[in-house]
Amino acid sequence: MDMTVTNDIKYVGVNDHQIDLFEGQYVVPLGMAYNSYVIMDEKIAVMDTVDQNFYDEWKTNVDAVLGGRKPDYLVVHHMEPDHSANIQKFMEAYPDAQIVSGAKAFPMMKQFFGTDFAGRQVVVGEGSTLELGKHTLTFVTAPMVHWPEVIMSYDSADKVLFAADAFGKFGANDVEDPEGWACEARRYYFGIVGKYGKQAQAVLKKAANLDIQIICSLHGPILKENLGYYIDKYNTWSSYEPEDEGVFIAYTSVYGHTKKAAELLAQKLEEKGCPRVRIADLAREDVPECVEDAFRHSKLVLATTTYNGDIFPIMRGFIDDLVERGYTKRTIGLIENGTWAPTAARVMRKKLEGLKEITYPETTVTIRSALNEASIAQIDALAEELK
């Protein structure tokens, strides 16, 4: 993968193939990239650090680019430790360097390192600039995309946006992602940034006023071509619009009867010409990927059993994930199962009631233990409404 930025801007990031769970919860079979960049000019700016486990490799990369020169600035766009863990080591290695960041970042440095580097701070805000020589960085505040201190910066000379975590994706940069950028970028967005769609939209509006030719995220590849594609995806995701017309069926099943109902619904939808149908067993598939699919599709069906007077725990957690991220602008169908007192549909409706712009089909499928003529007819009716 080509990680060249420009003649003056060099990539010095690292690839992590040791990690199994990013942020302790997201499965990353292709590893993870922690991106960092160096702008070489009359004054030199290093853009962010990397995860604590990769200081030596990163420092070697930085020194190779510096070629014996000393950096003037460390620009900190985001204080999450996968990008900021080596700030203190950097400042010790380069005692004449200054830290450039937003006002909210320095108290976080005090919390992480016991110092806020007083006397070495360059505090920037919306519209602040940093002159390096030929290159001038203009700063854009991006609060809650996805931490409150986040800033981005734009280099007007090479027309590069340093986008912090925006436009990032799961996966190391030294392996080819067989599914391309969008799949793991979508899972990353909805898992990590998804709650903050309004804030992401605000940043996109600011970016629309910039002549951006290259996007440098803190995770994933450098984006140089067809930028409209990536920006359009981010606009769709952050505005909560469906990406694909179709139905995502998420189910949990104890003895297989609810699974049969979900599979029958998928079959009937396909027979009726539904443009896209995806089905997932929440107990056996990656739940963050299922969250991604719920946001990707225009319609969602939740199928689960009544369990201890409530719903199956994994379904409860899945719904909590959707609610936490402001799931909206969708149609949600419900399938419930119960042997003596099926209450799952009522419980799910109660958990979903705070969501906005949600519509429900007229048909709710109720299974009493196993499918019969009545519940099969309900599934057919639901498929007709959702097709």
C-alpha cells in the first residue's frame, strides 16, 4: 500500500499485528495502523505519536525522515492513547520542541503524564495557524469526533487534511483489505464515532470550504483519489441515512425455532424481490459488524426469545448499542418467541421507544414455541410489508 504523502510530508506510522481487540472490544483480524506524519520545512512538525508499544519503531521512522535535524513542533490532534502515548518520551528526546494542540488537550496530558508541559505549549483553536515556511497549518476544532479535545489541521501548500480519527478504518496498512476501504471504515465509524453524527456533520461542513486533495487519518490508508467517494460515505453515515435499500435480520435463538423464523423471513423477502437481505445470529457473529449492518440497511428486523421475562441478553446488548448511537430513519420489524408468555416484542418496543423517526410494520410476528400456520402467515405478511 502506497503511504507516500507528498515531497515534504512523510509517513512515519506503524502497523500493529500483535493486537487482538482494538479498544478492548473490536476484533481486528487485519491488525491496526497508528498513523503519524512529519512535515519537513524551515520548521519541522511531527503530527501525532503512536501506541505505547511501538515507540522504538516510530522513533526510528521519525529520525530517518529528520536526517539529523530536530523537530520544532509536535502537533497533537487527539489525546486517545493509541495516538498520544509517546508524547512525554518525544518531549524528552527533543527538549527544544513545543507541543501544538487545543486548550482541552493539555489538562488531559497532565492526567496521563503528570505534566501539561507548561512553557512548551502552543495553544490553538478554530482558525489558528502555524507557519512552518512554505507550509501553513490552519486548525479546525472537531469536538466530540470523537473526544472533546479533537482538532484537525489543513496544510494549504499541499492541500492535505490531517483528519484525526475521521476517515479512519480498522486494519494495518501493510496488508490488503480484501473487502476494500468501506467495510472496515464503516464498522470503525459506527462502533467508535457513530454516536456523534451531529458533530461529524459540523466538521464536514467546515471541510467543504477547503480545497482538499489528500486526507491523512490517524488510522488506515492515505486517501488521495476519488475523495468524493469517501466524503460521501462519511456524510451518509454521519447523517444516519441508510446506505443500502434492504433488510438486515438480527436474531438470537435458543433451540432453533426463532432461527427458523428468521431464515424463513429472509427466504420470503428474497422471493418477493427485496434488493438486499442480510441475516445474522448475534450470538455467533461479531456484534460491532452487526451494528454496522443495522445502520447500513434501510430496514431492520429483530427476532428473539422471551427470556426471564425480558429478552435474550445478547439481543438486549445489541439494542442498547443501537440506542446509544442514535439509531434513526429506519423501519424496524419485530419477531418474538415464547412458550407460555411471549413478551419479547413489547420489551423491544419499550427499549426502542426513545429513538426518533422509526416506523414499525403493522405485522408483529409471535411464535409460541415453534412455527405453525398462524406464525408462518405472519412472517409472509411481514415480508410483504418490508420487501
